[in-house]
Amino acid sequence: MTDVVVTGLGATTPLGGDVASTWAGMLSGRSGISAITEDWVERYELPVRIAARLATDPTEVLKRVEARRWDRCEQVAVIAAREAWKHAGLTEHDVEPERLAVVIGTGIGGAVTLLEQDSLLKQEGMRKVSPLTIPMLMPNGPAAYVGLELGARGGVHAPVSACASGAEALAIAWRMLRAGEVDVVVAGGAEACITAIPIAGFAQMRAMSTRNAEPERASRPFDSDRDGFVLGEGAGVMVLEREEFAAARGAAAHGRLAGVGTSSDAYHITGPEPDGTGAARAISAALRTGGVDATDVGHVNAHATATAVGDVAEAAAIRSSIGDHPVLSAPKSGLGHLLGAAGAVEGITTLLAIRDGAIPPTLNLDEVDPEVKLDVVAGTAREVELHAAVNDSFGFGGHNVALVFTQA
Amino acid sequence: MTNEEILGGIAEIVNEVAGVETSEITMDKSFVDDLDIDSLSMVEIAVQVEDRFGSKVPDDELANLKTVGDAVDYVAKHA
């Protein structure tokens, strides 16, 4: 069966406007989290006043009319896809449009557009509602606009599985390539919904950190003193290809997506199974489909959002499915939680850890929760040769996705 | 209002909505075939034309405005 290689990477995140700056920021232990400056935090007396905003605003990169026609989640998807496409060295002549697909997920989609247009409707009436409202708010918008831009005719898909959406997009891409449906898939996730109502809703669930006085210290995955996640925004996109196809066009592979595993908890709408059984099944499935032995997994790029239950459940899942040996890192400590983009951006950083033999530090890890019982990199990046690494992603709804990356 | 003034106003609107250079927006240009403007943007342009010139553009009239010149003539008659 054909192997799936990664030939292109693209991202825009709170740590940088591209992959290189994001990765450099992570390795150096930088935080992308800061105070929210908009007036709505005061107006609604929100208990959460911190977020991880994009380092480079999309309007600085896009043409004015592109920015005008696209919701922010669509803007970041196209920016990341353009970088990944260029990185892969692809042109429209290299792949038949019918053999090119796009899979880009989002957790929430164009929520900001929905809110803005709802205000316009109420304040100024029907005729001021934009005819672009629907294409801007639909959650398949990011995938559709990337598909349009690249002329992809082999299928455009948009998995929606909350915070697992980006990882699930990569999993679907892997399955399409393994089945031989297409030769190239541009896949990832996009999210941009930092506004009052998502924050109010997550805060009412008591899922978010309220460490407002110390934004850079707020996201504390695996730390005993963690108090929830910090909302972020961004996008990550990979170009995945059938190995034979990439080799035939002389493309450089930066690594392999060796295997994928998905499962569902059927336990609670938002809470994970405390013992991490569902997550463990996803990880085991990823190792099995990838033909990777658990002993070869040197690193896990953890989902770890810094909620009380989630981090411990994930650690239990890693111990039961892989063992005590993998070295963990929790990228959300500096990136914040990019929701539907998280799995895609973190998949990219998992691959880069293997390529560069370096695991980024987990920020704010002053005292590891004793229930974690695993080696989590803190302080500074750790240099280590990696053959295989796992990226976990979980989403409200009980979605579990694990991806196994290996060296090129 | 002169036709030149109307043309200038419409060119500004088309530039704002669709990003077409104002120098490209001349009387003989077709919105769809020459300026690559889609039906969604045409709705936005019609709303802005109404706001700017006060001439209502019903949907069945909008469909008849094929060229920039058609739009200028329409505004000249209905402003």
C-alpha cells in the first residue's frame, strides 16, 4: 500500500505568520498569549480577558478585496494553504485537478460573520446584510476557498469535530491517499473566533483560564496549578502526497504521516472518559495502521489544553497505549488553543520535531501534576533523535484523533 | 449630476467591492465578462449605488445592467 509523505507546510499562528517563525517561537519558549484589548471584555464583564491573537494580522498579507470577501477563519486557511503549496513546490501543472483534493476543518467556522451580520440586520435592516454572509459563515468555507484557489476537483471536505477538526482533516486526507482516490491532498484546520460569545460560553463551562493578570503564565498544561485553556486563532495546512507521486515529480519529503487512528467516547458531550480509554484506542489504531511499534514512539505532541480532567486522562491514555517512555510536550502552553486549527498546527510541529530532532518546551510547567507520571519537556527545548512521534487531538463531542509521523 | 460624475461614483463603488482598478471601469465594460464581477458582488454594488445616488435598483432591473454604461444611464434616469 502507498505511503503518505508530507511535502509542504503552512501556518499562521499567535507565534508567527508562517511555519518558520511559529516553530522558532516554540523552540525558544515564547508565549503568544496577551491581554484582550477590545472593549467587550469590560462591557460584558467577562471573567476571561486573555487570548492568543495572530502574530500577523491577515489583512497585512491579503489583498483588500480578499480580506473583505472572506471571514477571518477563511483568510487564515488561504494564507496557510498558499504557504504550504509554495513550500511543496507545486504548480497547477504538476497535478491533475481531478487528482487534487482539499480537506480543511474548523471547529466553529464563521461565527464572527454571523454575529456582525446579525447586528447589521437588527440595526440597519435586511438590505444591509451582505450577500456574502452565507459563504463567509459556512464551516466548509475555509476548505471551499482553498479548493477554489488551487483548482482542486478531486473533492473538498470540511470535517467538523470541535478541537479535533484539524487532525481529523489530516486523517481523512491520509485515508483518501491510501485508498488511491487522489495523488495530492491539501489538508489542515482553521479557526478565528476570538470574540465575546465564544469566550462567554467556554467560560461558563469553567473550561478557560482566568489568570488574567499574567497572560503568558496562564496556559499551564500538565501543571498542578492549571485552570483551563486560553483561546487562540490561526491555521495550519499540510500538503500530503502519495509517495510514488511525490517521488516521480522529484519533490522533497519532510516526513511521513505513517498512520492515523480515530475513535469516539460515547461518554459525555464535553467531558473525556477519565481513564482515557477512547483516546488510547485512537492512539493504538494510529500505531497499528502506521505499522509503528509503540517502543519506537519517542515523543507525543499532547493535546493537553490545561483543563483539570483532560490532561490527566490524556496522560493515562498515552501510558496505556504507548508506555512510559515517550517524552511529552504541550504546545498550547505558548500557542493557546486554536480549536479546529490546533491539530493541524500541532501536527506540523510534531513533524518538525522529528525532522529537527528537537522537542519544544512546555511553558509554565512549574510542578508536574503527580497524576501525569510521564516525562514532560519544560524550561528549554530538548534535543533528541526521533524515529516516530504521535500527535493527539480531542474534541467536544467525544472525538479522538491520533496521528503518527515518522522520518522521511 | 453629469454622466462623468455618476461614472466616477460607480467606479469608486466597484473598486471598493470588487477591487477593480478605477481606470479599468469605463462605460463599455461588461461587469461579468470584462470586470469579472460575480452575482454576489453585483448585489453589494446595487445596495451601494442606492445609498450613494438614491436610485433604487430592483432585482429585475439589476439583471438588465450588463455594462457600466447601463448602470450610469440607469442612475441618470432614476436619481
